[in-house]
Amino acid sequence: MQIMVFYIVFVLIGDVGAYFLGRTVEHWSPTSSLPVFLASFFIVFWLAWRLAVRVTEPKAA
């Protein structure tokens, strides 16, 4: 259960970052903002899972 809590928190934080990244790119190139947002949006899911696993893995004694 703990891993899912960390995953959801990491996804929420990452998706807010992806949103602001897309908005920032939109100022320079409106047509590029959607691909940049979508790429970062899906990368967040992969990265959030990797981070959640790393944070919740048992420590060696």
C-alpha cells in the first residue's frame, strides 16, 4: 500500500511539472507544446514508478 501512496504523490508532482513545462514551451512554439507535454506526461509515469520502488525497497542490514 505504501508504494502506491508514493507513486501517486510522485505522479501528481511530476504532472504539475509537465504542465508547466508545456506552458513554458508554448510561449516559444505553440505547435511544439503538445508533443513536449505528452512526452513528459508519460515519462512521469515511468519515473514515478522507479522512484516509488526505490523509496519503498527494504534496506539491507
